Amino acid sequence: MLLKPIRWSMLLLSLALLGTMTVAGAAAPGFAKEKPNGRSVQTGIEVLLDNPELVKGKKVGLITNPTGVTSDLTHDVDALLAKKVNLVAVYGPEHGIRGTEQAGSAPGTYEDPKTGLPFYNLYDKSPEEIAPLFRDVDVVLFDIQDVGSRFYTYISTMAYAMKAAALENKPFIVLDRPNPIGGEKVEGPVLEPGYESFVGIYPIPIRHGMTVGELAMLFNDRYLKKEIGKKADLTVVKMKGWKRDMWYDETGLPWVLPSPNMPTVETAAVYPGNCLFEATNLSEGRGTTRPFELIGAPYIKAWELADRMNALRLPGVSFREAYFNPTFSKHAGVNVGGLQVYVTDRDKYDPVHTALSIIAEVKALYPDDFAWRTDNWIDKLTGSDKVRKAMDAGTAVDEIVKAWQEELEAFKKLRKSYLLYH
């Protein structure tokens, strides 16, 4: 039966509204999906704000960056001041308190124009250099979103700040946050003695599967006393509602990019593997809108590499031939060919194995063009020279991965004592 024209109009309007509601209700890039029960995970800062007795009547120093926000996107600085907490100093890691700086840099000390508080840069400072900055506070808070990889430097800043606080006999409180790529999977080689750097200061694997609070407990218990003769006076304010199998977009929390080249949860997913391209003459996608998801170089024939990678049928991942022109960093202003990495199954995808497989295929296809960075940065990122030497010797990637399983299993046993969530 034919509908009258006015009913067609009403039907079309209803369909249009339904479509709008569906788009609005979907998880937009960079924002979290709402949990089925509508409740978000409660982060450490929110738990503290509900009961600020730990800092009541104390002069507080806060280590944070743009990720230090509550679930309604109120920054920690504003939230603490609104609770009448005596916040007297704010400290920032790499990229700065405002998150404006690119990799390897941070602004210096300055007065915040909004609050009048002193903002101090901790990046590129030793614990001994940080310690005097804590002299005029009674307690130090740490609230920064990590991304779950050993070489992401915020956990190194946390460890250095813990040492500095211990040297000054100041309590150190970690306000815990989710591991955005989940707290179950542990992958990659464990850092070996002699390869310590700011992108890996302790013997943990590339993907550690821990929260910053859990790492702080591990660092404090296993390493600080050996290094400075004492532990930090450490407190971890636990989250409420977080489970180890949760990814960030399952927490109900808003995503704030932790650094300029970490725009999405998808970036964090590939980062444990694709950060390794920093150590090669391939672009890791810096200077594009998809850093670490785009990989390439001027000498790569994109279709050729994509075909080789898809033929491997690696679990949980697919590849698209891609072309891009970075606006800065490696190959800036040059058209390059390569891949875009698509994670199709988070549970099956192994970022480190996948990245090494890409490197192996590039080395096989373009042996006269591929090169490691001349400073052997790959050794710092992988935690020893074993991966580099094995790849240069033509060892199969499966064999390389197999070689670090024993040390990985030992770390898994060690970490069990420090896990706060189940």
C-alpha cells in the first residue's frame, strides 16, 4: 500500500534522526566508549579528591601533564585547588606540563599565567638534580597517563622522581591510571644490564602489562634501595572499577593524548612494536596524522611490501599499502611508500613480533637501502644488542622471539607480587 507524501516525509525525518543518534552514540576517535552500566572507572585522582586526607594541611607538589584530568576533563591542578588543597608547585615530564613539546624536549621553568604556580621541568634531570625542587613541598603526587611500553619515558620520570623524593625524605603518592593497552599481555625482550637509559632504566619487557602504580611498587621494592640505600615512602592510590582485561576505550574515561604523537588508543596499541622504527631509516609516521601506524621510506615500493606482509598472515593484524609525506621528522617533505598497520584482533596481535617481521621483510627486499640508526638506538629500545645482531644475521623472527621467552616468563612471575587489580 502506498503511503501518503506527508508520511514519507515523517519516515525520512525519523530515519535521519535515527542516523544522527547512531553517529552521536558511537565512540568517536579519541574518546572512550561508555561501559554498559554507564559507570566509568574511577582513577586515582578521583579517589583522592573524594577523600583528600592524604594531603590535608600539607604543601603539595604535583607531577603531571595534560592527561592529569578527572572524568569530566577537569585538570588536576584546578580540581585540587577547588578542594582547597595547598598546591605549591607543579612538575612536568618530557613534552612538558602542557604537552606542547615534541619528543626529546620540554619547556623550562616558568610561572603558570592561569594559577601563578611555578611550573618546573623534570625532563633530562637526574634524581640528584630533581631533589632540590622537592625541598619546599611536604608530599609529591604523580598523576600521568602511561601507554604501557617500557620506552615511553613517563615511567622513567616517575622512577627518578621517586628517588629524588626518597633523597629528600618526602612521601611520594602515585595516583593510579589504567594501562591503556590492557594489563594482561606481557611481550618483548627484557632489558639487560648495561643497556640502561632513559628509555629503559630497569629490567622490564617492552610491553609490561602493569599500571604506573604497580610499576612504582616494583621499582621501589626491587631497585631503589640498591641504588640509593633506601626506599621511597610510597603510597599508591588505587583505581576503582578497573580490570586487567580492559583497554582504555572500555573504561568510560575520556582519552587525552599523552604526548603529541600519541593521539589515539590505536596508536598506543601499535607503539610497543612500531616505536622500534625510530631506530631505522624508515619513518615511524611522525609528522603525519597517524604516527606509528604509518611506516615507510622513499625507497620502499608500498604494494610490494604490503603484499609480502599480508602473505605472512600474522595474527590480529592487516596491512594497507600507504603513501605519505611527513611534515617533520624523518623524510620531511618527501613522498614515501610503506604501510598502514591495522590491528584487527587485539587479543591475537603481537606488536613486537609484527614490527620485527616488517623490518625483516624490508631488509630482505631492500638490503642496500635499509639501515639502522648509526648510534644503535635499536639496542636501547630492545634492551640489548641481541635483536639487532640476530636480525642482521638473518635469524628468523620466530626464533628471535623464542630466544627471549625464558626471561619473559621470569618477569611474569616477578610481577605477580605487585599486581593490584584482577
